[in-house]
Amino acid sequence: MLFDTHVHLNIDQFEEDVEDTINRAKSEGVEWMTVVGFDRETIPKAMELAETYDFIYAAVGWHPVDAIDMTEEDLKWLEELAADPKVVALGEMGLDYHWDKSPKEVQKEVFRKQIHLAKKVNLPIIIHDREAHQDIVDILKEENAAETGGIMHCFGGSLEIAKECLKMNFYISFGGPVTFKNAKKPKEVAKEIPMDRLLVETDSPFLAPHPYRGKRNEPAYVKLVAEKIAELKEISFETLAEQTTANAKKLFRIN
């Protein structure tokens, strides 16, 4: 019983075989997934998948790389979508200092606006953080994001940053990188995260776990992530799967 808390079955890489991909995930014990929409093109597709499959939920938000494209109308649209019972979170939102399409100040402004919206609609938030750990933490503190809580998606920061996020009511989610042979930091952090604040994800089609690194990722592979974390924590895979699924359902308010 696994819950892949972050997938992008709504993008071109899955256009030809989305149903087969979902069936493979089900056969590997993936009982639930959240499809994350992050711009004008991917949000409607996330909603469509959530409406088609009872075990798929949607998150809607604006990706920091494309922050420069977001309008006030888009923000209103997100607010309208947030009323749908299949929408369980806002995001992914945050900061991405790797790509320079959107200036940092624009990213920060769009990030803050989405936190304000999440408080208004009472939904948790999904955080995208690339090379921006301290700025993310500072904004979450300044905007009192502990009020909404949420997920540090595909966490790649230090244990210190993770502890700051835990204090603010956030769950820490790990994806494929925790399985990489040379990925020392994610493994060290995963070991230390309390069981009741831990989540697993794939971020499909990106960041496929070992031994599929470099290939297209898919939700079925979340099992490999869970197995690795169970091994790091020296607990059974079943215990890890059960707890992370319970955590996801609690956060997303799924009965």
C-alpha cells in the first residue's frame, strides 16, 4: 500500500501510455497518487486524471521557473480549482535558482501569493526548492506557512533545513535521489526524519531511482524509494509503506 505523493502523469512523456503506466503502478502496490499541475497546460490534465480515477488526486499551483508568466487571472483560477474535492494541495510552488527564466524577486512574489491563497482556501502546500534552501525557509517563516503545512517535495537540503521545515508543520518527501549510490546527504537526512513526517514520491518522469537512473521515471518505481528508506531506517518495507501512506492521507485529508 504505497502513496506516490508527487507525479507528473500530466506531461508529454506519458501521453502515449498513461493507462499502462497507472496499471504498472497498481501492480506494484501503489494504491494512491497525487498528480501535480504547475502551469496552464498541465493543471487541466491533472484535474482530468483526478476526475477519471478515484485513487488519483490533484495538486494545482504555479512552478517557480514559470513565475514570470503567472497573472492575477491564473491566481483566481487556482482559487476556483481549490474548491474541487479532488484537489488536495496547492503547488508545486517555491523557488528555483538553477534556471534563470524568472527573476528571483518575481519568483518570491508569486510564491508568497500562493501561500496567501493556500491559507485562504485552507489547503497544504507543495514546495519546490532548487538551490534556494535558506530563502525558502525564510519566506515560509515570514508568511507563517506553518498555518497550512505541506510537503518539502523531493527534499535535497541539509538536516538543519529539514528540522526548520519540520518545526513549521511540513512533511519531508524523498524521491529517486535517495537511492543513488553517491547521494550521501539525502540518505543521512532520510534516516533522521521522524516516521510520522515522512513521505515518498517519484516526481515521475524525472529523477528515476537506481537502477533506472537516467531513464523515464514512473509511479511503479516509488516502491524502490520506499525500500531504500526502509533499509536506511532498519525497519520493514511494510512498516515504511503503511506509515508513509497514513501520513499522506492525513496531510491530504483523504479518508
